[in-house]
Amino acid sequence: MALRSVISRKTLGSLGLGFSHARGLQTFTLPDLPYDYSALEPAISVEIMRLHHQKHHQTYITNYNKALEQLEEAMAKGDSSAVVKLQAAIKFNGGGHINHSIFWKNLIPTSEGGGEPPHGALGWAIDTHFGSFEALVKKVNAEGAALQGSGWVWLGVDKESQKLVVETTANQDPLVTKGPNLVPLLGIDVWEHAYY
Amino acid sequence: MHGTAATASLSSAFLPFQGFRGSLDSTFRLQWRKPKKAHRTLITAQIELKPPPYSLNSLEPHMSREILEYHWGKHHRGYVENLNRQIVGTELDGMTLEDIIIASYNKGDFLPSFNNAAQVWNHEFFWESMKPGGGGKPSGDLLYLIERDFGSYEKFVEEFKSAALTQFGSGWAWLAYKANRLDVGNAVNPCPSEEDKKLVVVKSPNAVNPLVWDYSPLLTIDVWEHAYYLDYQNRRADYISVFMDKLVNWEAVSYRLEIAKSLAAGREREEERRRIEEDEDRMADSEAIEMYLDSESEDSETD
């Protein structure tokens, strides 16, 4: 049940067919959950975990792979308008894959410590930047509830300033779209499919 | 228009397909950018939560009672209550819902009340876009324009479904009537014709709706996940197909089209009237200048 992210490499090499260049495109597959679908009950139901992982996350991966293939073709042909047009699909589906991959790792059954407040360096940093763990929870709740439409709430760290931040992003935009120095620590999916 | 809750509910009883809120008064839309300072009553006007024009179980099995209880009873209700809380005591208080939307849109730099106001409007419009035993094909003028502007009814359905499916995240897909106007303050379309007033399919994110682009919405489908998740889970495509096949209220759409066309015609007449007035003013000014010059000029040979 260990998490493994299987990355497959598709190469159309010169299999004796005389292609002038090897084509290597990295595509992605659905990472396994580090726990059973039912392991997060009653907080998150088995039905939602299954749908969320096998349908939503898988769809992002499928469409991300498709967009990457189309991008490769467009780049090879020098088709700039196609390249630019594909950016939205890449950001959306690639972002969806990135964000959900982080999300699964952020969760753990209560039997293994899920829900316990943070200790150590993170606990200290939270107290320093937000006053207390409760204050952080309040802030994250407020930001999440205030988000209009679909998106994510993040606890992140600014690499440069070494400060913790709470941020929101729209749709499937990864945290880095809010600042190039931001690294996600915890992401909460507030798309309706995450909790409906 | 929202004066008091009482009049609003009376008018909806007589005009079940009121969808695009407004009267046939062609001057209504010309005034709607200015907050209404007249007609202020002492009672603070509250935006009301209008129920769908059918019972919550009557769209089954295509749209369940359960999802409508959440969708209307929690989501739509939440937007109404939050909006009323936001506008009470402000200059938006007492304005019509459409006026609040346009004012809060603020050219894209949304004021806080925009999301709630637009979502209230969108949901009312959505309930009225559906009916029990709906679906099938449109007819009459609406069908004629669909065939003219999309090539065929099937092509329109394809485009509408595609817009609904490809709206990333939360949002809406629309059929709208667009009266092409040049976007420059004092310019008019030099060659106005029936072809300029056309049907379009558009999609919008979150709470945005075609009112902010000055289009007349005719039909909408809600593609926020809360609109279909309990019934269809992630299968948005299935939800959209069922909506088209079993739920669309084409009579409401046709009615809205008639209103949109008469508003467009009224606006054209108004602009024509204004242009003629401006031309006459300009002519009068230039005549005055000529008279002035003649009496002053010593080289005048008008004796």
C-alpha cells in the first residue's frame, strides 16, 4: 500500500524505421492512495473517496496526458497558436493532477494520527506566524468558506521570506500561481465534489 | 421589478415565465445603469427567495427532489440571505436585482455583493428554464433563429453541450440573444439588419452571467457541481444530456426571445431618435455660426 507514483515512458524510437528523431513523452498514471478507500470514515465517506480518486483525479490525468500529447505535436509542427491554446487545458488538468496528488498524502486515518495538532518545527512555526493552531484553523476555515466557486485552500511556506502563509487558488491552479516562492504544505480541496 | 416582496410575488403569479426579469417597457434597460433614486420606500426592500414554478419532486427522475432541496433550499436560499445582509443600509439597498448585479460587476472588478446577487438571478432563471415534462424541440421563431444562427438544431445542441462540458470549474452555459451594437459611445451600427441580432452560445465562470455583457439570456444550465452531484456524481455529460432531452422549458425560452427582440427594437428606435435630435442640434448650431459670420464679415457679398 506504499505510495507509488508510476510514471511510464513512451518512446517511439527509431525502431529500425528510419525516424529522424526519437520521441519521448512522459505520461502519468493515477497514484495509489496510501490507505483504503474506507480508512477516512466517518470524516470522508468511502463513496466520495472512490469517486474523487478513481473518477475526478483519473480524469485530470487522462486529459493532462492528452493535452501533453497535443502540445508535443503542436510544438513539433511549430504551431504557435495551438501551443498557446493548449495552456488552459494543461494548467487545469495538470494542476488537478498536482493538487490531488498532494491532497491524498495530506490525509491519514485517525488511527494513524489523523487530526492531531502539529508538533515540532511546524507547530512552532504555526504558533509564531498565526498565534496559535486554533487561529490557523479559524483562518483556513474562513478562507475556504469565502472562496466563490471551485478552488483550493493552502497552508504554504514562502521559501524566500521563510514565512507560513494561508492562500486560496481558483479552480485547479497550483499554489505556485500565487507566488513563485510558495511551497504547498497542506491543501484542502473545496470543490463541491470533495464534500458533496 | 423589486419594489416590495408583495408586488414581486404577484407579478410572478401572473407571468409564470418571467425568466428575464423586466417589463416590455423599452426604456427599462436604458435606465438600469443609474441607481434608482426615485420610488424609495420607507421599508427596506428585501430580495426574496422565489420558489421554482413547480414542486421540488416534479422533475424526477431527471432531477431529484433531494438535489432540489439542497440546491434551492440551501444554495439559492444562502445567496439570497447573504445578499440581503450585504446590501442593507447601503446604496444598493432598494435597487432592483439587475441593477445590483450591474453595479457590483463594476466592469469586472467585482464588489462583494456581485457573487450573491448574480447567483440569485442565475438560479431563478435556471428554475424557470426547466419544467416537468420538458425537453423536445423548440418551435416557431426560436427554432427559425436557431437554424439560422447555428445551421441546425442539432448543431446548436452540440455547441451548447460542449460549452456546458468545457466550463472549467464552476459556472453556467447560456443561449443568449445578442443585439450587435458598436461599443463606442456615440457610434451606431452603420448597416443594421436582422442578421446583426443573433443567437449565441456562451459560457461563464462562477456567478458571471450575460447581463454584464449586455446580452439577453434565453436559457441556462447550471454546471456548478452542486447542481448535479447527488444525481450524476462526476458524470456532467449525462446531466447535460438529460437536461436537454427532458427538462428544457422551450416555451419560457421563446417568451424570453420575444422580450429580447422587442427590447432590441425599442433600443434601436431610441438611438435613432437620439441621433436625429443630435443632428438637428448640430445643424442649428452651424446655422447660428453662419449667421454670425455674415453680419460680421466685411467681405460679405450677400447684399
